[in-house]
Amino acid sequence: MVDWLSHVLLAWIICQILSVKYKFFGGRHTAIVMVGALIPDIIKVGLLFRWLDIDIWDFIVPLHTPVGAVISAAVIALFFEEQMNAFKLLVFGMATHFLFDLPLAHVSGGMLMLFPFHWGRYQVYLIPTDDCIVPILASVVAIVIYIVKSRVTAKNQVGS
Ligand SMILES: [Zn+2]
């Protein structure tokens, strides 16, 4: 089950690994990537409307497609001072979202990856959506990275 916690953790893990070589992904930029990783799931507001007995799924379904998410990222990036950097980071986060959603066995039959050009639904069908191995694994890896990183930082501070 790649839930919000997993998406945020996986984005953080990827940024921590990349920031070793590319400083661009470190610090405050990591937080923007983590926000980007949740953009496609803005679609979940549909659950609130369903609870209110209003059916808006057909209108918001493009939000959970790469094209829809890039447009959402562009709109959100407008609220940042460095809009282009924010946009790049949000799109990167969004890409991690689809990367980790793809191996899921979706109940809906997959994701509209080529919307609006093609209505085919795609999925790799590896992990059942009710499997909690992903959040557990992501949490363990994140904790290990966090511990290693704080040890390295502490060692560097002693050394300097
Ligand atoms: Zn998703």
C-alpha cells in the first residue's frame, strides 16, 4: 500500500541519496519534492465529496495523471519566489509518486498514464493495494538514512 506516508518517505529517501552528489535536492528543496510527491493524490478530495454524496470523480480524474499533475505543479509553483526551481522540484516529486504507484495492483484497473492522448490504464500489478510492506520498508530505510546522516554530520562537526 503506497499511502501518503510512503510517498513522502520515499521522496525524502531519494532526495537524501541524490543530495550526496547534487546539493540541489538537499535542505529546503527536499520539502518541496515531498509536497510534489503528494500532488497526484489531490484527487483524494473526491472522497470528501463522495461522503457529501456529490460525484465529482469524472471531473478530477485527470489530477492523478502525469499531464494533470504537471499542470497542478505549475499552479502551485506560482506561489513560490523561485518559481522555476519550485516547479522542477514539484515535478520531480510528482514523478516519484507515479514511479511508486505503478507497481500497485489498482482496484480501478491502473492509471491513465497517457491521458489525454490515450485512455489506456497502466499498472505493473506487483504489490496489492492492501499490502503494508511498502510503508514498513520505507520507514526502516528512512530511519537508517537519518541515523547514518546524523552520525556523519556529527563526525564532520568534530573534525572541523
Ligand atoms: Zn497515487
